[in-house]
Amino acid sequence: MSFLSRARQALTLYTSALTLGVSAALAATPVVAQDDSEETWTWKVQSHWPSSSSSYTDSLKRLKRVLEERTDGRLQLELHEAGALFDAKETFEAVSRGVLEMGTISPQYAQDEISLAGIASGLPFAFRNVWEVAYFHKNLGFEQMLREEAAEHGVYWATDKVYPTEMVVKEPIESWDDFTSMKIRSSGALQSFLTEAGAAASYIPGSELYSALDSGVVDGAHWGAVQGAYSMGLYEIAKYHVRPALNIAGTDVIIVSQKALGELPDGMQKVVKNALDEQFWVRTNEYQYKERLVLAKAQKELGVKINTLPQNVQDKLMETARDLWAKEAERSDRAEKAMEMLKDYLRDLGYL
């Protein structure tokens, strides 16, 4: 089968799955466990998103509404924005120990526990389209690999959505010297990548990001892509949106305490798991649609411009990226297996 045929087949399968996911969202009605109890549950949910972030509303509040509707109000989610109860990097452990019933994190915040986290949070310059990542997770089995490893820590892992991570900068990057002179807010594997590539990358919590950019502590940052930058007010200071994406990945994850999940009736457990699987498709599709809308708005109202990296800068970044891929494969047997699966997939797509 030719590459073009394989790509068309992969896209057809992705589109079919996406259609099914969206159809399920539109057709779903409340379904609760058929038990005689009228018991109710309230889960504390710690997010890594500030309440100002678009994903806090579009992902977390959506999930709250869906679960409450489909359990006739018997499962309530008590939402807390970033930093309200725990630091973002402490949330995985809190859910693992059952202190929290649910949380949202970036995979990179669980790197000490999950050896696949670096791959999950997005290997730089690996994928070129969102559908490719969705297919890797759902059709090639990467999501199941993540769930198996997280289960060893008492956590049920569910990727919220797939989307690109793209930088915004105060001044355009027009040369390699421009890039290496940058101070960039980053995190996790991308922070290591940008640092090794030559920029000065540092982690800054979302709640401090605007002031850091405004005061010149950093020259650029990534917080999701267009929607993230717009919702956090970053375009007020940084008018250049950089492409291509640093990565495309399942950068946001919903984690659930296995203990809390196991205390629900069987039917309600299925409702939770089905809602989380559905969320992946609904939010992945919705996110891409809103990216287009918000970019057009930012360009018109705030004068945002697309800064496409020069090819020589892209080539040098790709060299650094390949080295990072190799390091991620060394983290565990699971990581090595996932990396081989990824490379085979990228070869099939004609990228390697």
C-alpha cells in the first residue's frame, strides 16, 4: 500500500471515530447505575488550569456538567482552579493517594511516576497534524499503555484532548541568533528541549505568566496554542505567534483516583469512563475549530502576526529534538517500546 493510501486510510479511520465521538456527545442522555441506593458522591477536583484559561471552562466545566447530568446529580464535581489546593506538580500524587478524587494535569507533571509522560506530553517536532496524534493514542494503543502504567499508581488516566503547543514572542524570531537570545517560559520535556537547543527556558506557573512576560522576565512563552495565549492575555504583550508547533500532543490529562472510582456503582463507573473517552473526541475537534476562530479574532483586534520560523532554525531544532527522543526511550522498557511504535508510525507517514 502506498504512503498516500495509508494516510488516507488513517484519516478516514480518525474521521469515523471522531464522528462517533461527537455523535455520542449529542445523543447521550443521563444513564445511572441501576441500584436501589440514593447515595450521592462529591469529588474534589484540582485543576492545573487557572479559571481564566479557556480549558478550565471548555474542558473541566463541560465534564462537570456531563457527569452531573448523566448521573442525575448523584456525582458532583467540586472544581478548584490551579494552586487552590495543591501545586500542579503535586496533583498526581494527591490523586494517587486518594486525597483528591480527580485532577487535571499536564503529563510532564507526572514524569517522576510515569515513564511514558515525556512522550505523552509531546515529543518536539514529531507530528505535523492533530489527527496523527489522535490515531497514535486511540488506534495504535498508546493511550492504553498510559492507563496501564498509571494504574500501578492507583490512577485512571484519560487524555482530555490533542492540540498543538505553540509559542508567542514579543519580537519575531528571524534567525538562529534571535532564537538563542530568547528567554522562554516553558515546562517539562519542552523546557529541556528549548534549553538544549540554546534558548534560556524556565518554568513559571500560569498564575505568574502574564506578569513575567510583561516585566521582561521572559521574552516568550507557550500556554497551549492560540486559545491559551488569548485567554491568558498574552497577546496584549507578545504580538507574534510562532509556527510550526513545538509539538502536537495530548498535553492535558484528566486523572481519577482508582479508589474513588471503585467506590461508585458499576453503572456509574461506566458513565465516568465513557464520558472521559467521549471528552477526548469532542474537545479535540472543538479545540481545532476554536483555534481558527480565535486566531482570526486576535489578528483583527490585537494585531497578532504569524511568525514562521526560518527553515535553518527549524532544521537545527529538529536535530536537538532527535536527541531528546532517544533520551525518552531510555526511561523504561515501556518507553522504549512506545518510541519504537512511534518511529514506525512516523516512517509510515513518510516523516522519517
